[in-house]
Amino acid sequence: MLLRRIETFLRHSGMPWTKFGRLVAHDPRLVGDMRNGRVPREDLARRIEAFLENQTQSRETDHAL
């Protein structure tokens, strides 16, 4: 589930949910709305997935150094 992946990322990164929404969708209410049942359209869901994947790869690269 996409929201679960977002929540896990936020917990591990310490990023505020409003900042996540701004970075991914230019919408600081994105995560709050998803918590209340909003389902992102396919293009936004792909952007969220790409962002999460990019951040995961960046963290893994940083830890490998």
C-alpha cells in the first residue's frame, strides 16, 4: 500500500509530511488527504513511487560510503 510506504519513509527520514507533499506533488496536504482516504491518480502514484525509490537508493549509497 502506497500510504504505508510513505508513512515508513517519513518515520525513517524524519521528513515532515507537508514537506513530502510539497516535494512530490507541490501539495503540502497530500499525505494528510491520503490519510483521510484520498487516492492519488496513476501519474501521481508513479511520481510518489519514483521519489521513494530515489530516496531509498540515495540512503543506501550514503550508507555504503
